[in-house]
Amino acid sequence: MSDQPLRIVFAGTPQFAADNLKAILDSEHEVIAVYTQPDKKGKRNRMAPRPVKDLAVENNIPVFQPETLKTEEEKQVLANLEADIMVVVAYGMLLPKSILETPRLGCINVHGSILPRWRGAAPIERSMLAGDTETGVTIMQMDEGLDTGDMLYIVKTPIEPTDTAASIFSRLAELGCEALVKTLKQLQLGTTTAEVQDNNLATYASKLSKDEGVIDWSTSADQIDLQIRALSPRVAVTFKLGDEAIKLLGCEMIEGQGKPGEILPSDKKSIVVACGEGAIKITQLQLPGKKPMDTAAVLNSKREQFSAGVILG
């Protein structure tokens, strides 16, 4: 047992990782260095957001941005830091065995699912699309496998019928930060209990593809509603209006009947579309090159294109 704060190297890149870094900075432990992805250009040749790096710089923490961690030189750089532990959150780079074994207590990871279910890249979206009733965060000891390490701490939360990927992401971010700080305290005191994952229960959250966002109007209204809630904003959910791909950002499930994809008669401010089962009332769209708009605004300029009887692609 020790009451000495842990010397931590943090590795992460997006905002989700920055939230976890902030939680550690607010704890008793010491972040001695931060690893993050090399700076990259984003849309319109502007610098892509770098939340973890910016937070580290604000707190005068040394930042390392190697292109790879597989060299002996990078292993030595990490070893020279004499860290107790490395915390990895959405870093976006593979850690070789030599790196995993360098800190005194190894490396731990914050993963957005209840392992061993949904190992991999898109656990939140895959859990929603599969109809899971709960999800959570697992803090695990990292090994060379894909999210296969021993589980140190699990926290769970229900998936509500109105949840979106964004709302779950926000909830898991908060729960994950709390779980991470508690796990670090247990590691500090030597009271952690590691649980081996049952590989027979494992499922894999493969990367999301653009094609998964294309609406098939022959499916049910509740399936299309789920598609929007689960995939946005990481994958655009779209349908065709003529040659244009329109983003569908929000809808309500209602009763209605017609050919799949057919626009049904409704009031002057609404767009109602028949599905394979039931119908949806579109609440928000995004036309090519435009900002998101509610349906009333869209109908001001596109009423004829969205008139009753039109079949959406």
C-alpha cells in the first residue's frame, strides 16, 4: 500500500480523451507527459482540432507526438520518463508489447462498452444498432490484443429509447472519467482486482461505413429512427432526392401507410414519408452545401420537390 501519487503518462487525441486527461489533472496524481497524434490538416486545409495537446500545453505538460512507437528509440524515451503507469484513451496508435511493458504498472485503457462485448472501434454505435438495453465503460489492463486485456473496473448505464449516440457518448465520458480516477486510486493502493475476459462472449464493433448511413425506406420507421440516432454525427444518414443526397438529421415515428419512400399528404410545414412499416415525420434536414434546417424552412424553397406522391430514393 502506498499513498504516493502516481506518475502518469497520458496518451490520447480527441475531446473524449481530453475529458479524461482533465479528470486526472483534477486528481491527486501527476501527469508527467502527454502523447498525442501528430498535428494534421483538417477541412479546408485548416489545422485539425487537437484537444489533448492544447490541454497539455495549457498545463505546461511536455507533449510527445511520434509517428510510431515501434522503434527502440521511442521505447527509451518513454522509459526515461520513469512513469508508474500509462493511461491510453482514444490515442489512435497501436502500442507494441515493448511499450505496454515499460511503465511500472503497465498501460490501462478506457473503453466505451461492457467488455468483452463490443471490442473495437465503434462500441457505442454497434451497441445501439444491436438493440442492447445497456452499455458502459470498462477500464482494462492493456495487452497486445484488440481490447482483450483484463478488466479492472466496469460501470454501466441503460440505453434509453430516446438516446442518441451523442447523448450516450456524453454520459459515458462522464462515467468513464469517474471510473478512471477510481481505478487509479485502487492501483495506487494496490487494491485492484483484475477479471479475465471470457472470449466466448466477445463481439466486435467494426468501423462504421458510409454505406450504413444510406436509408432503405423498405425498413420500418423505428429502424430508420434508430439509424439516425445511432449513426449521427459520425456517419451521415442520407436519402436521394433526384440526384441530390440529402442528410436526414431528425425524425418522429408516426402512423402512416404508402409505398416505401413515398411522401404522404400532411400539413404545409411537415414532410411525412412512408416506410416499410409505419411512417416518419422529418423534423430536420441538411441540403447539399447548406446548414441544417427544420422542414418548414426546407419547404419554403423545395415544396414542389417534397410534394405528396414523390418517391424518395
